[in-house]
Amino acid sequence: MGRGRVQLRRIENKINRQVTFSKRRNGLLKKAYELSVLCDAEVALIIFSTRGKLYEFASSSMNKTLERYEKCSYAMQDTTGVSDREAQNWHQEVTKLKGKVELLQRSQRHLLGEDLGPLNVKELQHLERQLEVALTHLRTRKTQVMLEQIEDLRQRLSACGS
């Protein structure tokens, strides 16, 4: 014969409540012991009765297990806090970089003569000045490279003619 489901709510009868507490406490302590033996797990169980009486089980030292728990607990709080902050910082950084990339792509299209329709006269004049400056730099570099090549050819000619 199987047991029916127990309705989880406070037991009103004080004696029945105490009997249930005692039986379930012993069952819980037994399960903690079995878990530690069968699985070689470090187990610590602390129970306080309604009267404040302490019941405990530890597979090794209770203090060592509690210290280990505190270290793990605080470490998890620190890393999750850092992770949330880091994630927020990375999200802001990604948003900024996306904006910069978009701006650079638009600027590149403008410099290539594309997507000029939405630009007003002032923006078109600014773009024209940028292109003129770039063209000046380009011509200066081209002249410098050509002069270097001419000098190199002269040196080769004088080396062959000597």
C-alpha cells in the first residue's frame, strides 16, 4: 500500500508536529550521511528546532566545510558583480564602436562620391576641401616617388657608364 501525497502546510497539532519534525530530521540526517558515503561528497547539514536546539551533521569538519562555503559564496558574488559590470562596459564599448564604424563608412561613401544626396551645401563644401587636401597630398607623394625613381635611374646609368 503506497502513501498518499502529504499536503505541505504547517501542522497545527503540536505533538504531531514534533513527531513529524523528529522523524523527518532523522531521515534528513540519514540521507546526508548516505550522500557523503556513497558519493564521497563533503556534506554539512545544520538544523534548528523551533525551540532553538541545534542538530548537525558533517562528513568532515563542520568549520572547514563552512569556511569553504563562505569562500565559494563570496567568490561567486565577486565574479558575478564583475561580470555584470564588465558586460555593461563591453556593451557600451560595442555601441560606441558601431557608431564610429557607421560614421566612417558614411564618410568613405561620400569621399567616393556616393550617397551625396542628403548632404547640404556646407557639408558638400567641407567634403570638397577634404578631397582637395587629399589630392594635394597624393600629388606631393607622387612627385616624391617619381623624383626618387629618376635619381635611382641616374645612379644606375652613371654606374653602367663608368
